[in-house]
Amino acid sequence: MVLKRAEWPHPDEYAIAVATKVAPYGAYVKLPEFGEKEGFIHISEISSTWVRNIRNHIHENKRVVVKVLQVDTHKKHIDCSLRRVSSEARRAKNNGWKRAQKAEKLLELVAKENDVSLEKIYEEIGWPLEDIFGEIYKGLEKASDLGVDAFEEVKATKKLRKQVADLAKARIEIPQVEIDGEMTILVPGPKGVDTIKKALSAGLESGEKGKTSVEIYALGSPRYKLCIVSPDYTEAEDVLSDILGKVTKVIESNNGTIVFQRK
């Protein structure tokens, strides 16, 4: 299921979608993260190339990642795009979806042990974990490593914090270190977009070291997500420094600005 706090998605947000009906003019989808609300992908938003047969790109029951274009809460209508989702954004969203599913399974165990609803557990500790760590699963990973001490700032009862931390320590393994954050990049002039692309490409190239993986994708101009995954914390920090150095050099040499905020 995977619950989300927001009732509706926001424009430019990436979402998981499952196709329910495919027609010659587009595809209807359900968004499981938002209470199975219905969205629509017009055929012009299916692919950046000419669509000869829409079913070559999407079919009933296929799960895809879409970018939300417009949301009309009054008409209960959500316009989505498939073609505006980059491979990096698709991979990142799918990874986030899998992590959210793992987190929810653990919260389901907590709900069962306390004989309460899953929604109540989300309210009592799931959302507080999200407030502190930005993602519930990231908080569970911290607890797997540090125990209940990782939840010192989490607004939940001492009993519940210990219960969740103990389960996290017993069930969650931390195979790698992850560092992520947001870059806000602004470059004036008609060549601004090309400059940003060049800077991000340079950053990605500098991040190709050993077993470390790097993802950079747009959250919606001028915000860009940077995620680094490595089996070694020191190496991850070195890669982060190299990437920001390369990106900053290209941006500032073209009279642009960059601000990095770590998550």
C-alpha cells in the first residue's frame, strides 16, 4: 500500500502509477501512494518519439513512474507524463518506493504487536520519523546502526521508540552508506540550461569511483537532487566534495550560483 501524508500529489512530483485502462488517445492510471486516485497520461506525454502503438509503451496493470503535470482537486483530475521521466529519476523513485514498502512492512509488525491500525502507527511514529530523517526508512536504518539513541529527537513515546528501534536492529541491514542533498542552481542568460547540463555531467563523471554510485536528477527547476551511495563513508564524502567542486566551477565560471543543502 505505502501511505503518504499528502492527499494529493504536487506538480513536478514523481509518483508510482499503475495503468488501469489504455486507449488510443492515452492511458488512465491509479496512483497507489495517494489513495488510488486516478491520473491520465495523454498520448502526447507517453514518449518523446512518435507513438505508433501506445501499448508498446504502456499496458494495463503495468507499474510505471510518472511526473505529475497538473492537479485539479475540484475535478479530481491529475495530468501525468511518462516521457518527462528520466532514467535517473525513474530509478531513484523506484528505489524510494521499495524503501517505503520495507518501512511499511516493519510498521505493520509494530501495529500488529500493539493491536492498533497501521494508520495510527504512522501518526505516532512513522510521520515523526519522516519529519526528522526526511524518509521513514532512513530513520529505521539509523536505528539499525545506533539503536534507540537514533530516535532521541523523534516525538513518540519511549516505549514505541524502543519497540521500533529493536525491530529495525533485528530486521534491517545497512549494506551501504548514502549521502544526499539538493542543489539549487541558477544561471542567467539563454545558455543557462546548457550550462547546467554541462555542470551536472561533469559532476557525474567525477563521481565514477570504485563501487560508489551517483545519481543527479531534476526535482523541478532550479532544484536538483544529488544522491551518493557507497560502501565506505569516507569515500562517499570524497566523492561529494569532488562533485560539488566540479559543478560549482562550471556554474560560477558562467556567472551562475549554486547552493547545496544536505539532507
